[in-house]
Amino acid sequence: MKTSMQSIVDDARQHHKFIAHSGGKAEQSIRQRVDDERGLWGQVFIDTGISKDAYFQHTGTRPHEIRAKTKKALYFVKGGVGILVPKKPYIGNGIKNPFWMKIAAEKKKVVSFKGHVDHPGFPKDQFLFRAFKRGIPAFVKNMEVAIDRAFRMAGLK
């Protein structure tokens, strides 16, 4: 059971359509759990305690507004990814924050700040279901081998 569940996890981690921006946490959040006492059941799931990204990609999201909650603004690099920023680009009295000047110089891209954005939503990518479907033949074979081994060990074959 454990081998079958792990092969489904590996398949789901490799065959998805999303681009992970969480340093691999989205892939790591695809987990498996097996009943160790009897090994009669197994579960493949998305652990949202590790990352919610894979869950949102799997189920899809409706268009929604994203607001800066704990920081002052959302920061975007043209053609890049938005992140929350800890400070305004200016320290005060019109003096630019050296941290933001460094980013602008390194990236050579347009930087913008917004209090909120309208996210278009994600189409669902049901990579777990596809991995399950692809994993059925291997699962059946693993179960046949395990049953055959159990019969041999019991002296019934």
C-alpha cells in the first residue's frame, strides 16, 4: 500500500500544470498516509499546513481581490511575481530606501506598489485525480503481489 501511495504522490509532484512560487513547498505539500498497523488503507492528500498553493491550484479559485494585510503594499516587478513589502520605497522627506534602489538597479524592471489587486483566479488543475488514474495499474499489481505473498506466508499457496 505504501509503495502504491508514494508512486501516486511522486506522479502528482511531477505532473502538474502550475508554476510553484513557494520554493518547492507546493510539491512538498502533496503527501501520503498509510494505516501502518494493518496497511489496509492509504490516502494521498494536499497538506495545507505546508502550503496552500497546491490546494488552490487543484481546486481552482474564482476571481478575487488581494489586499495588503500585514504590510504597507503589494510589490510587483513588471513580468514578475507580487510579494508583500515591509516598507515604503521612501524612508521619508523624499529620500529613497536603498533596499528598493538596489532591487530596481539589479532587476532593471518597472516596480509598482498597490494596496490591492484584482486577481483573475486560477483554473483548476486536478493533478491528483490524474495521478490516481495513472496509478491504478501499478496499484492493482502491488496489491496482487501483496495478496500472493500473504497466501504464501499463510501456507495457502
